[in-house]
Amino acid sequence: MSQVKSIQALQKEGQEEIGKLTKLVQKIQKAISKEFLLIIGVLIFAIPISYFMYLILQDLLTKEAFAELAALTEEVPLFMWCYALAVAGCYFSRMVFSAIQSLTQKSGE
């Protein structure tokens, strides 16, 4: 009889561990999905920002300076450099916001 109880106890422990593992996998999937959506959002949000950066560079720089800058970035268009900077800036801002949010949540608990 004691062997039956010990087998049942082991089965129950195994089921509890499977439940914990399932919850962990679900949390990881949720985190990956959230990060993927945030990256897509950053990539989309960076398009108008880079366009405005490009327009500002075009307006502020003289024609000679803009032509020289365009010549320096001959292999990759200047707009793509602006886009890369906008993506990096948006993602960095998101990371800073997440860090501040996690710090305030931990201190509030």
C-alpha cells in the first residue's frame, strides 16, 4: 500500500513540475511575441522619423555640404542612414523606458 502512495505522490509531483514548465514556456512565448511586435512597431515608427531627419538635413545643409554628404554615403543612400539612426534611437528609447518601468515596479512592491 505504501508503494502505491509513493507512486501516486511521484505522479503528482511530476504533474506539478509539468505544470510549472508549461507556465514557464507560456511566459517565454509571451515575452518573445511582445518583443517581436515592439520591433515591428519600431521599424514602422522609424520611417516617418527618418524622412523628417532627411528633410531637415536637406533644409539645413547647403547644397555643397549636402552633395558632399551624399557622396560620402554613395553606397548606401542617405535616407537609409537616417532610417538606421531612427531605428536605433527608437529601440534605445524603448529599452530605457522598459528599464525605468521595471525599476519602478520593483520599488513599488
